[in-house]
Amino acid sequence: NAGVTQTPKFRVLKTGQSMTLLCAQDMNHEYMYWYRQDPGMGLRLIHYSVGEGTTAKGEVPDGYNVSRLKKQNFLLGLESAAPSQTSVYFCASSPVQETQYFGPGTRLLVL
Amino acid sequence: SQKIEQNSEALNIQEGKTATLTCNYTNYSPAYLQWYRQDPGRGPVFLLLIRENEKEKRKERLKVTFDTTLKQSLFHITASQPADSATYLCALTSGTYKYIFGTGTRLKVLA
């Protein structure tokens, strides 16, 4: 099993550009999450999903959208990137409301 | 507001000693508390989970305590090794799908 994978690993965007981050898990987990990690801030929840076709806002959802059309995939979209969205983005999945399995992260730099 | 505090200063200890990391929280009634390990450039990896009605949990050289009166969890690594050097994160959930993470404590085990 690959576990949780994230695409791409690194990306540079210009302000105003859009992009989609892809998260895929092969563990048949119901719950999936998107976090961002910034120095001194810890992991902050952006959006999460409790099942296929469902999404909900987390702590810092502004400027992001998500979709969960298939159980194994959770997409994070930035419609108009801003320098404040420069961060490391982590996707996670979990079978129940306990252990989370994290992906390797995507480093995003917005100029 | 809900807050989790972990010692932001790095903890340096000698190989073979016991490392003790602290996680304090305020304005929160967690159902579960988890500890994760994060290596540079990688995603967090789950280590241990302890429930609100449990005082202590062990796994090999790891031990977690949970004091809901003090609103504190202690994470111990006994017989520490240089390979234990990493950042350790604590995370809380009240039983919903949302987790709150601390900023982490960096541990360095000196040979």
C-alpha cells in the first residue's frame, strides 16, 4: 500500500494564479483532511471530509475550496493564490475519529 | 479560545536518558489526545493515543500520561537514542472530526 500520496511535491505560483493539490489514499478511509503548516503556527485544519461527496470547513478555510468526488481522492483548490498561502500543505486520512495518516506534504510558494 | 502549548524550545538530552515532553491545553475538554512524530520535510507519523478516561498508555519505549485536572499530557521516551531526534506534536480532539495540533517540541538526542 502506498498510504497517503500528495501531488505535486513542490510548486511555485504567481499571485492570482490557480492550482489544485491532489491527495489520494488507498486505505479505504472514510475521513480525509487538509492542513497547512507554518512556522510557529502548528498544523491548522483547512477543510475536511467525512465521506465521499461531503466536505466541511475547518479552522482556516478562506481562499480554499475542496472536493471529494471519489472516496480515495480529496482535492484542494486555490482559485486565486496569495502570498499568505505560501505554506506546506499536508493531507491526512483516518478510518475513524482517532489515528490520522499523513501524506508527505506539498510545498507551495506564492510570489 | 482553545489553546495547546508545547515547549517551543528544543530539548537536548544525552543518549540513554529519558526524554519528557509536555503538552498543556486550555479552554478545551478533549476526548482523545494523540502524539505524533515529525521528521524534517516529512509528514507527521502517529505514535500514541490516550483517551480522557485513561491515565497512562505505553508502547515499547514510549509512555504517555493524561491528567485532565491539570489539563496536561506528558510524553516520555525512555533509553533515548539519536534516532529519536525529531519534532513531537500533540493533538487534541473533543470527539468531532476536528483536531487541534500544538506547534511541537524539537528533541535532539546527543550521542
